[in-house]
Amino acid sequence: MEVLRVENLAKHFPILGGVLQRTVGYVYAVNDVSFKVEEGETHGLVGESGSGKTTVGRMIVRLIDPTSGKIIFDGEDVTKIKGNKLKEYRRKVQMVFQDPYASMNPRMTVKDMLFEVMKIHGISRGSEYERAVELMERVGMSEEHLYRYPHELSGGQRQRVVIARALSVNPKFIVLDEPTASLDVSVQAQVLDLLKELQDKYRYSYLLITHNLSIIKYISRRTTVIYRGCWVETAETQDLFSDMQHPYTQALISAVPIPDPTVKRNKIILKGEPPNPVEPVKGCPFSDRCPYVMDICREKVPPTTDVGKGHLVRCWLKK
Amino acid sequence: MLLKVEDLRVEFHTYRGTVHALNGVTFDLDKGEVLGLAGETGSGKSVTALSIQRLLPPNARIVSGKIIFDGIDLVKLSEEEMEKIRGRRMAAVFQDPHTYLNPVFKIGRQFVDILKQHDPDVINSDKKEKVAREKAIQMLKEVKMPAPERVMEMYPHELSGGMKQRVLLAMAYSLKPDLIIADEATTALDVTIQAQVLEIMKELQKKSNISIILITHDLGIIAENCNRVAVMYAGRVVEFGRVTKVLVDPKHPYTQGLIRALPRTDKEVKPISIPGTVPDLVNPPSGCPFHPRCQYAMDICKEKVPEYREIDGVRVACFLYGR
């Protein structure tokens, strides 16, 4: 069952200039992103820096409002909800940010943090402490950690606490924005396994936002690739890796270094620089750097082609 | 052999106490070789790089050990003598290029100033400015910078991260040093841009037979670009040898664990974490620094620091291979 769907989501941030602070242009952060997430599954959103993936995440949790497009959660349009409805939505849809230290108050203990969130949403009134202990155990930590301050925890532990805080309000959907980017590889797998385990047990749905394709491959069931704020390909993760269709996806996957010197392959080295988000997208977002670019690519937005099993790609080559 | 680091020990004095950052680092680098220094946060990769350049901060001290660069022990050199080596004979490219470019001067100005300071061809010419400018443009072409003449007139903030990194690479390369140290030089870049920069680095290296020390936490980068690799843990090199051996058939339990912990794009694997966390180097563990996290730890591992053993051409510091 589908839990979340975004349709043609866009966000253009105005650039203010001059004495009167008038809008002199826009940063085209997100231009056209659509995908859907099934209940209890992980959907990967992959793109490079500036592709708009974090902005998409922030729109989904309604930290910022989209310029256009729709966010449908549980069959209901939540793009413009306000007040108590929004508060309830935010309980159901939680977010875990990249830098756990930056999303904690350095003067609060873990216990204070968990209590605060539960109080705001009126969860486990009277039995907050028991719930806090239970949450710590859920993320593989213990009661004693409740009395720690953020600086007394390791990076991996901080990420667990932030995850525990997100879980404290019984969410249904969690946006994970680069959840392991601040961790060393030797502990990264612990956090990934924890996320998987929690999903198996409690059927959480995740949107995993990352630039790291190996993590996507390990934990996402479906994946959407975005470039310049536009989705270019979406598929079951297995199909995406075995049968990538879009030239950008091909270049992206081929650029990931493989830690095995016996693997020999041809790398696609893209020419050109990363896109400038101040310029609006015309035609295919990848046309500036695409090795197969044709005239039409610069003029018209490519149509969506289904190559089978819901593997969608937007490229003129596939038409 | 261009560089030989021998039993290097470095301490930092902090308010928390003495941090034992390097506890006997040993490796060597041949002429024209690309050597990888791999390890996680706090393993001592960057401190090793800074020590080689003698750029350690004032609260750090080289306690003992040797850094033999082309026959000279750099540890013994005065700051003035070191200045003649830095830039001309060894150069560095760091993770955050914007920190190393002055935001208020154009790229061209900064590049020309470096050449006027260090490049003998420029210093000995009577048209310094013109010669330096031409050479700078030439160097920007070598790193495949689009429109180098225009880039000369740009300020750092007008360039993307990948372009800034190429500018720094061009600057480092322009003096034809014997050694370039690239400290997480592509970490902040997107993978597609990272691939570009690494490709350029490889080309320059092949063309002029420069030695490179590539410092990174990404074993993939090491596998694809290095001849040999030194795997560091808690301020020591635990395994050192050819990439085709160390990454294919790792001997040290830490190297084995590190490789197993990686999710992969090229095959189905279940990554497995190494239990525990990196040791606190104010109070490093006794004996082998990895023993608290090692599944094979024996009594002796807690008591004594393992010496290097050579197995199959790979140097490994672990009691599993004899004591």
C-alpha cells in the first residue's frame, strides 16, 4: 500500500537584492520531483550535492513549503495543512538529520530530549521514563545513557539517540537525510542494520536521502535518482543497478570507486561542471553534461518511459 | 626510494592531556609511486601528512622517529631549510580548497605570486609577471580547466569545488615537486567530479613521475589509484603492502574488518560493523591498539605491541602471524 506520494514537487527560493530587497532571481533547488513510497519499505532518493534531495526531504516534513506540486500522505493532500492537523502530521512523519550533534541541544541530557518531544505530542503521559528506557533499548543503548549529554556520546551513539527521539512519537514514516554520512565506516553498518531491524519489526516506511550509492543498494527497495532538482530515473534498486537506463545514472554508478583492485571496468568520466542552480532548467536537466546529447534534449523535457516493472526513465534516447 | 618514515611518534598537548597521535608510524614511498594512507577518523593519517611537511600546530611535537626525504632527515631541519623543500620539492592539496585560496584575490594573482616566489624560471627572468602568467595559464590547461584565461580573472567564490581543487592541483604541480600529498582532496566533491579530479591527478602523475601520497578513508579510491597502501589505526600502520594483496587478501584483523564493513555497489554483500569504537588516544589501550575490538585477541595482544612480520610481501603488525 502506498503511504507517501509526491507529485511534480518544486521549490524555487527567491534571491533578494538591492536596497528594497526585491526578488532578482531564483535558486531553482527542486524543479520536478515525483515518486511514491510503499508502506514498510525504504525508498532511496539519490543525487549529488545541489541536486535538491535535502530540500525534497524538508518539504515532505513540511519544514518549508513547496512552490508547486503535491505531497500526498495516506491518501490525503498534506501540502497545505495547518494547525493541529499539521502537528499530527509531523508526529507521523519524522526526520533524522545528517549531523546528529547539530540536531541536539548540548545542554540537555538524552532523557530531557526524549521527554520534551513526548510532552509536545502528549505521548506516554505519566510513564515517560519507562518509554524512554524502552526506546534506548530499541536502538541498542541502555538506561544509563539517558543521563548523558550529547558531548559524552560517540558519533554512532548520537545517531542512535536521534533515531530514538524520532521513534518516541510513534511515527509511521521517517525521512532519513544522510543518516550515516557523519560516521566512520566501521560503525556505519551498525546504524544501517538498526534501521533495517526497526523497519522489519515496526513496519516504518523510510525515505533515505543520500549521495552514497552503496548504502542505497544495501537498504533501499526502490530508488529515485535526481539531477538538478528533477527526477531522471526510478526503479527497484536491484534493477537500477543491473540495468540502469539514464546516462546520468550510468555515470553516477560508474564513478563510485570499488574497493577491489581485481575489478576492472570502464569508468564513464563526465565532462563539465556541476550545474548552476540559479539557471532555470530547459529541456533535459542533464543535457549540458550528457555524452549522448541531441538537439531535442536541450529544447524539450523528455517524456517518461516505462521499461518494465515500474522502472521509469526520463530520457529522449529511450523514447 | 623517495621517502622513508621510521617509527614516527607525535604528541599533542591539549587541556585533556597528552594525545598520542602517532605511535610509531613506519612506511616508505618509491619515486613515481602512488601510496595510499587509509584509516578512519583519528587514525593519524593527516597528522602523518602534516609531520612530513613539518606543518604541525604549535601544541604538537615530534617525539622521536625519522622522516627521510631524498636522503635528508626532515625532522632535523630548521624552519628556513624546510621552507626550501616545501612548495618546491613537496606540495599538498587538502580537503577544503576554499581554505587555501585567498577570497579577496583573483586566482591569477595568487597563482602568479606563488610562481614568483618559488619557480626558478620565473625568478631568473626579467619579465617575471608575464612569464609567470603564461606558465599559470599553461598549468591550468594541464588540469583541463575550461577557459583558463577567464579563470585567471575570477575570484575563488566564482569557482565550483571541483574547479577550486583543480586550481590547487595546478598550483601544487606547477613547481614540479617530487612529492604531492593529497589529504582527502576529493572527499568534499561529488562522485562524478571526484572521478574527474582523480583522473587528472593520475595523468599528471604518469606524465612527470611524481610520487603521490593519497590520504583517504575511501578504500575504493585507494584500490583504483594506488600502488601500495598503508592501513593506519590509532596512530600506527597496521598493514602495509601492495594494494592487490592488502585489499584482496587482508591479513590484519582491522583491515579485514574495514573491508567487511563496506556496503558495495558492485555486488551483494551484507556489511558487518567492527564492534566497539576507535580508542581515545589520550589513554591508548595497552599492547596492540586494536585488541579491544579484535575478535582474535589473545593475552599477549594486551601486553605487547606487535612487531612487523613480512608475509607474502605484506608487512603486518599482528601476533596472529607469530610473535
